[in-house]
Amino acid sequence: MQRLLRLSLFLVLLGIITFNTYAQPQVYVSGRVAPGDIRVFFKDTVYIINRDFVIGGTLIIEPGTTVRFYPNGRLIDSVGGRIIADGFASATYTANPGGLDPTAIPYSPSNPNGGMATRMLTTSFITG
């Protein structure tokens, strides 16, 4: 009986550790990449552009990267800026991600973010 209890506990802990391993980290991005600077968006990471993100230097987007945009988020390629994304691009537009309602009362169950993330564009780059 004690072995069964230990085995069950071990399997539960292993399941929790495995589940947490597959969660993709989220990085909120805004601001500027200065001329001469390099910024890399790494694969298996979700980058959320929530305001203007101006590229004056070089932005490298690795294959397998997900980029999401808030309604007021923009990716601006400025003079001399370069955006390098190898692979095949696919984009999906979701007007109300997760069933959010932008017209609902801010911070209510149907609008928990106060209307900030009412539209998102998700872009993925996949190696070929």
C-alpha cells in the first residue's frame, strides 16, 4: 500500500513538472531597437507587442516563434531597420481571443483585462 501511495505521488509530481515544461513563456515587447542593435525573438516563446515597437536595427524572428499584437500594438520598420524571419509565415486573426467581449464592463468575467486585449493577431514562423 505504501509503494502504491509513493508511486501515485511520484506520477502526480511528474505530471505537474511535465505540464509546466510545455508552457510557453510570454514576453511583452514595446519600445525601440536602436540602429546597430540586434534583437532576437527566440522559438517556443510568445512575444506580445502591446504598443509601438520600432525597428531601427535588426530584429531576427526564429522559426517556431509566436508574435501577438494588442489592438494598439504596431511593428514599425524604421529607416535602416531590418526584420529577418526565416521559414513559412502563417497568420490568424482573432477578434475576441478566449471569448473576451470588448464592450463588457472592464474587469468583469467577460472582460478581465479591462478591454486591453480585445483583438490579437498571431503570427507563427515555421521551418520548412
